[in-house]
Amino acid sequence: MGRKILLDKINVPGIKSYEVYRREGGYASVEKALKMTPEAIIEEVKTSGLRGRGGAGFPVGMKWSFIDKKSGKPRHLVCNADESEPGTFKDRYLMEYIPHLLIEGMITSSIALEANLSYIYIRGEYMWVFKTLERAIKEAYAAGWLGKNIQGSGYDLDLHVHCGAGAYICGEETALIESLEGKRGNPRLKPPFPAISGLWANPTVVNNVESIAAVPWIINNSGADYAAIGIGRSTGTKLISASGNIKKPGVYEIELGISVEEFINSDEYCGGMETDRPLKALVPGGSSVPILPAHLIYKTANGDDRLMTYESLSDGGFATGSMLGSGGFIVYDDRACIVRNTWNFARFYHHESCGQCTPCREGTGWLEKVLWRIENGQGREEDIELLWSIQSKIEGNTICPLGDAASWPVAAAIRHFREEFEYHVRFPEKIKNRDHFTHEPFDKVRHLVAPQNV
Amino acid sequence: MKVTIDGHEIEVEAGTTILQAARMIGGDVVPPAMCYYSKLKGTGGKCRCCLVEVTKGSDANPTPMPKLVASCVTGCMDGMEVNSKSSERVTEARKAVTEFLLINHPLDCPVCDQAGECDLQNLSFEHGKAQTRFIEEKRTFEPENIGDKIQLHMNRCILCQRCVQVAEQLTDYRVHGVLNRGDHAQISTMVSAAIDNEFSGNMIDVCPVGALTDKTFRFKSRVWFNKPFNAHRECTTPGCCGKVTVWMFGNEIQRVTARKDEFHEVEDFICNTCRYDKKEVSDWTIEGPRKFEKDSVINVNNYTRKMDKVVINTEKGILMGRDEDRKKISMADIDYNEKIDGTQVKK
Amino acid sequence: MEKHHYTQEINITDALMARINELVSHYPADKKKSALIPVLHEVQDAHDNWLSIELQNKVAELLEIKPIEVYEVVTFYTMFNQRPVGKYMLEFCQTSPCCQRGVEDLMDYTCQKLNVGIAEPTADGLFEVRGVECLGACGYAPMLQLGDYYHEHLTKEKIDQLIDDCKTGDITFYDK
């Protein structure tokens, strides 16, 4: 059994309530942090090597150390609970079943940042979780963990939960801040970064739910203890949201460093494939990261075991690797049509583009339309090159990473599954039904598009 | 601090953006800018036309920036080296942005009042392709009436949001904004309200394309058939400079706009009274002809330059068409052997 | 841009006003606009799940902002409805992991059963089927959202049951 840090107490009956959470040792990190200097807390988090769990993997302690404390402006900690990356549902699990862990993390982290007003920004669709958090926050206020003069320490903190209303882009930290200010979720131009000018132009740190939920354990134990788990720069544990064609979809806490093969096949985690159909592809870190074909899932290109770490999953770069991202682990068996799936993701990004900058606004829609044509038997041979060209012109040229996120899945699909695109273009009558690979998996028809040798 | 753009070195003050520095140098190094407007706060960064390559971050930190940056919102650093026109990557990116801006654009320049003074036309001339790769149906919007002075053509809009900033910064009550999102984002009032603030007409001047045009000038003339003159009047509207360009056709003032500089930005904003209500020559003190950059189409009608006589040399009978076709459409008996200047085509 | 003008009766009850005031109190006094999105949710829930222009204007008045600032936000976020919607809105997640688990077939089934297309309310105004993007329940696919709650691991039988429950009113869909 892998070590559990976040989900250790998840099965304790009543852990959702304050009383049980407190009885199980909850809020100890706040008591400890109130006796520490903010610098010491930040140092502990730096030592832990904890990396942002929202997708980018930026070291949390370092992010905290950037916050502007000199200007004397009020500081804010904002928790990014706008979990919307397709394939990712781990934050919701934490907040739904053990809401006080996040609240405890928010308090401890706010102490480190010397913030007196903090927010949890949750996506509007998680409305019942929003209510759950509201109730938990009320309990925390009643027990003296929030408000004025917390536990007699002289430290004041107000914490509120704020909800979005259906916009993936608000997961981008500056769009989230705009949304929290009651505006459209348009990402801001950077610099200035939120650490200097964020919410209401005040210094602000935005962290993912899972990152903040890991802080209490780090403070209760030590940064070094946390860093002892995992491999290299991938320290600690990570929540993986497993979905797709596996036996046991769900949220799993893993020690970073277990192998992908173990994660998919062991009974402790995914329990193997859903049926006896073979593994075809894997999206290891949410829809934005490159899709991996079967031969690059368990082994890297140079034959090493592929591990669940930031480094191993990106081994080989985009040519033969992917990314750990947010840990949205989507497994596809051979019923999946990569073209259809890529179209599905492209539709998602088209739908979620904020429309502010040209390449993303115009390019995501174009990608979707071309992919839709190919998937529906109206593709042209040159469309594959066209897709490649469009994605390459979006990537890197946009205000925020949504443009990259829309480009990478398309690029990876063409890179690894080009034959499938050619098959769609050349045999439109064979792909008429959306479940075309259910009855005739691509492996059975691959020879139709194989290069002919004379 | 010192910054080098395409090999041209220039001293600038701290806080200067790369685009501003490039404009100080002038000429070819100036990146195109469709959304940035120096007179409006909070503009820029959106259209991505002005992307440049920073090959050296600064003397203190010489690392190149990995991505192209929007020059209009990126500040200069001491010792920074930038490639604009000279960079292959930049040229490719500008071509890409131009293509993206055009795929859903109606390309209705022949009936667009902005033609001839349109930044998107200029951009396409410089960076566009003759052929399109976009075979899908173009996006269109329902027409919306925003009053009797300003014509909104949403299909032509590139969402630079300058007009929103005009309303925000020049008028006291903004009634329009960007609605919806993604490629359906649009400039709208939501309730078809008339935008009739004393400074609302400046939305027309700041619009880089034909999305916002002057209804009082609509379809009256191609801009290059007008003769522009600088003019002024004692304007009593607070905040209005009263300095304008009047666009004449014969003795008629067909249009009044603010005066624009070489980057097509107004020198100063004007009020709606000057713009719409003062169309008599007697309203204005005419200062003299307004000059435009040498390659502007507005110069076609330039009164300072002698016009060459146009002679169309055609092959024999090319305008005549086939005999059988001429009979079918009962064409008049014109002497097609006569050239346009009256001489006979050599037989 | 407004094609049809729908009207609705505006009723800001004392309870709703109290809740609005509570939400507004979560932000600094000069940052009332920050409460906009949470307030719009509450107001929409109390007005048959949609927001007329008049209601949006009312919200602008309550938060002391311009109406256009409300319109800009309402049209940006997908959860705000600008026309009357079916009382029970079945919002199916149709992003990849749910498709992998057969949500498209279930959507077809539901539309056929209710005899409607996507995003068109049934004649009695009771139901509306919509396809939405990832709802963050990929591991429990296929799924749909109804009001504040998720219904996961869907099957045809579960959908039949859900529709029956809605018809008899035997369902809570707001967490108030």
C-alpha cells in the first residue's frame, strides 16, 4: 500500500464534520504555524519540494517567496478550485469528502503569506461542494480558526468561498482573479504577475486545492519528511484522477515514482482494463497534455520503465513523451477513435476559448471544424497538414496557455496516430458510425493505409 | 537605457515598451499594431500582430525570451536586443495572425467604407496570402442597430476592444462592451441601445477596421476620392480640441474625423458636435491639405502630384468579345478599336 | 443582438435579499462587484433558472454597477441562462472520458424518450436536454448535472427513474 497523506483519513466516518476532523488531529498545523515565523513556514514548504498540483508543476514554496510583502498592500491567498481540465476530478473529491483539510491548508498557508483575506474559487458546477465548503467555513469560524485574533494569536484571517459559473479559462490564475473581481474570465497580460499585482491589484498567490491540502502534513511533519517520498524532483504524493476504459475509475493517491504499468494494472489502483480489449492510448495529465500511443505508455522511447513522475512522463519531450499535468489519467482501449477524440478535445477548447486574443479565438474554432470534417468523412488529404499548421501557429502566440493546451493534443494525435487520420480521409464510408472502431478496431484495418512497397 | 531593434540602437526612458521604441526609430522596424492604442489605457496585447523576438533579454540577464512577445505591452530593458522585421519567426507569426484575422472576415472591402484607411487591409497587403486555406463557413453575427450615428458591422470586427476603452475612458456611462465568448465574442449593447454620448464618435476613429463607421458618411464616397484638409474651430465642448480633418468632395464636407498620425492614431479626440453637426465649410477654419504616408491609397487623389494619364493598351478586339455573344446581349455598336485616349488600335 | 425579448416576473424576496447581502459581505466594501457571479447564481435559482434583461438590470442596481457589466458577465459564463429553460435541465457531460463511457448513446436515448432535440425544452416546459463540457466527474462517467447535483454512473434505467422522479416532483435539485 502506498503512503497516504491527503486521503489518509478519508474513510473515517463523519470526517466531513468539524468535530470528527478535529478529533482526528485536524487543525494541528494551524496551531503549529501560529507559533512559527512566516519565513519558517515558507522554508518548510520549499524543503518539501511540493510542486503545484494544478498542472504546471511550479514549486509552491518558490511561488510563495515571490509575493510582494514590501509594498505594504493587503495580500491574498486564492485557492484555485476551478477544476475543469477534462479528465481531472481529484480536487472535488478532496473538497467533497474532507473539506476541513482544505480549510486548514488555507489557514496555514495564509499565515505563511501573511494574508488576512483569502478565497477559495470553486467552479460553479460544483455547487453542492460550494455549499459544503460554506458550511465547513462557518464551522471553522465558530471554532475560532477563522476571524479576528485566531486562537489568541493576534492573527486575523477571513476566508470565503467564491463560485464561478462555467468557464474552463477561469482555471488560469489571472482569469480566475478577473472572475473573482466580478468580470469576464479574460486572462491578464503578464507581467505584472499576481504575486505583485493580483486580486484588486494586491499581491496574490493562487494555488491549486491539492497543493494547499498538502501543506498541513508538511507543517505537522516536516518538509524533509515530505521530500523523502517520491523520486528526485517529484516529491510527495499525488492524487490521480483515473478515468476511461479501466476497471476501477476514481481518485487515487499515489507516491510519485510508481510505474505507469503498476498504476494501470494493480488492484490497488485502476485494476487493469475495463474489458479484455487492449490498451490503445493514454492521456496521463488531463486533456491538454500530449496523448501517448500504446508502445510509449509503459516504457519510454529508450526502453526505461515509464514512471508516474513529472520527469518520467515528460521523458522524450513531446516527440515521445507527455506530461504529468494535473493528473487527469484517461485510458483508452481500442474502441476509441483518436480522430473523434481529438475532435472532442478541440471542441472543448473552442468552446472554452475566452476570445480575447486572435490565434486562440480564431484558431481553436478552425481546428474543430477541420477535425469535424475529417471525423465525418469529409476530410481531404491536405487537411492533416492544415491541422498541423494551424496548431503550430496557435502554440506560443497566445496570451495564456489555453492556446498551447488546444494545440498539443492535436499535434500529438497527428504525430502518433497519423495513419488513423489518413484512414478517415480515404475510407469515409467505413467511419460513418461514431462507434466505427468498436466493431472493427483500427489494428484490423491499418494495412489499408500502410505505405505500399513495390 | 539602450535597446536595439533590428540592429538600430536607441536610447529610451525606463517604462518604454518595445513598440514605442520601435516607433521612435520608425520605418520598417515598427511592428503592426491592431489593438494597441497609445492614447487609451488598457489596450494592447490582444491582436498578437506586434509579436517580436527578444534575442537578448537585457545586459543583466542576456537570456533570450523563449516565446515571441507582444511588443506593445513588453517593456524595454537596458541592453535588450529585439528582432522585428528581420526575424523569420516574427514574419511567420505575423502571417499566421493575419490569416487568423482573415478567415472569418467577410472580405467585403468593395462595399466597406473603411477601405483605403483600413489597418487590416494594410496588414493583409504586407503579410497576407492570395489564397485562403479556410473552406468552412464563415462566422456571421446578427446586425445590431446602435443608433443613427454609428454603423456597427460586427462581421468585420477583430475584437481589439479599443471602442470599449473609448466608452470607458472618454464617456461617463458605457453602454456597450464585449458579450459572449470565444469566436462568438462580439461588440454589442445587448439591448440595441443607441450609443449617443458626446464623445462616442471617437469609437469610429479608433476602430482599425470597418466594424464601426460613420453613418453620416455611409456609402457617400470612397475615402480616396475625398480631399482631406486640416481644419479647426472654436469648440465649446469641454474636452474637445476642435482640431479635425475635414474630408471634402468639391466644396462639400462629407466627413469630419479627428486628425490621425502616421500610426493611424488620433492626435486628439473630438466631440460629436464637431464630427456630425459641422458639415459646412463656413463652420471651419481650413488650415491646409492633410498629408498621408507615401503609400497610402488616399494619395491617389492627391492634388499636389501630377496625375499620369492612364492608357490601356489592349490586344485587338479584346474588349469586343465574341461576335455571337455580342449579338445575344444586344450590345451597342461601339467602336472597340478606339483606345481610351481616342487613338485607334493599331491593326 | 437581442433577437427575442423574454420577460419574467422579478421577485427579490427578503430571504433572497438577505442571502445577497451575505454574499456581498464577503468582499471589501468598495469591491461589491466581486459578488456578481455568486449573486447571479442565487438570483437565477430564485427565478426559474434564467435571467431576463430586467433581472440583470436589477442585479446591476443592487451591486451599484452598470448594466453592461452584468451583461458582459452573464454572456461569458455558460451556467447563466438568458431565456426560459426547462424546469429540469438535464446537462450531460459530453467530453472525451464520458464519451468513452457511452454518454452519446444516453443523450440520444434521453432525447428520444422526451421527444426533443438538444437544448429545446419539452412542450410542457418540464425538461430540457443539454450537452455541456467536462463537469469533473470523469471517473463516474457517464453523468449529468441536474440543478446543484450530479447524477453519475448513468444507465438507461437510471435515466428512466430520474425522469419519473422529476415528473412526480420527488427530487431535490437545489442545495439551499
